[in-house]
Amino acid sequence: MKKIGISIMVFAVLAILMITPAAQASLTADIRYSETDLGAGLWQYDYVFKNTSSIDATHPHLNQVNLYLGGETSVTVLNMPTDWTSYTFIGAAEIGTPVATDYLEMYSDILSADVLIGSSLGGFRFTTDYQLGNIAYDAVFSNHAVIEGFATSSGTASAVPIPAAVWLLGSGLVGLVGIRRRLGR
């Protein structure tokens, strides 16, 4: 009798663990950037958008990201991926033309340019006249079936970290060079 009770309890726990991920379908994006100091007060930002949503058949496509720059800055869009457009509150942000804004919207023009679940897209590059740091964003997901068929997810974009392994490898190589020089004498 005790074995049956334990078996039922184990089965119940396994059933809950299997059902929970399906019930937690969520729309999320991972927005990362690298930041480069170009000198003379200019900063370059290279963004990668990743659709980290769980399976959600209603809104599977990441098709727009709005960046809130935290204050008015001069933004010059340098590059957008194919079939993506950049926009600000005052109008289109043409590639190579500086625009004073505190908001930058980037969106896909066609369904095939959207970022699907588990995929990422890079090639979003712009410069600003001061260091922005971590930037608040809204990621917009759509099914492209109806005009009002969208949902949003908000967060803060963060810089791509330099992995500790790179630093460890570099210091190890420097140590090996030092040892070799010492043994060579």
C-alpha cells in the first residue's frame, strides 16, 4: 500500500513538471549590444535581437524593437538588416543622417524578415553623441495576420560581456611565454 502511495505521488509530481512549461508560454527577447568609443564624443552601438520566447503560436515573430535612449541625443543610423526600417518620433531615421531624438524604433517591413522563436538577428548599428549604457526597450511580437495581433515585452538591453574564459586564456598564455623565456636562458 505504501508503494502505491509513493508511486502516485511520484506520478503527480512528474505530471506537474511536464505541464508547467506548457502553461508558462511567454514572449521574451534578449537584446544585446556592443559599445565602441569612437573618440571625439561619439559612441557606436551594434545590436543583436534574439527571440527567446517559449512556444506561442499566437505571436511567434519578433518584428519590432523600440529603444528609449534616456535623453535627447544625436543618433546616426549606420546599418539596418535587409527589410528592416528605423524610425524616430519625428520621422524616418535615414541611414547616415543624424537625428536628434530620445527614441529609436526598428521594425521589419515583411514577415520573412522577422526574428522567429530561438533565432537572432544582428546588423543594427548606430552612433550617438554620448555613452548610453543600458537602454530600456520594448520588443513587439506579432502574428502578422491582423493589424491588432501583437504583444509586447519590456526590458533593459545589456552589453555583451567579455567571458572570463577569454581573460583566463590570455593570462595563461602570458604565463607560458614568461616560463618559456625563463627556461630559455
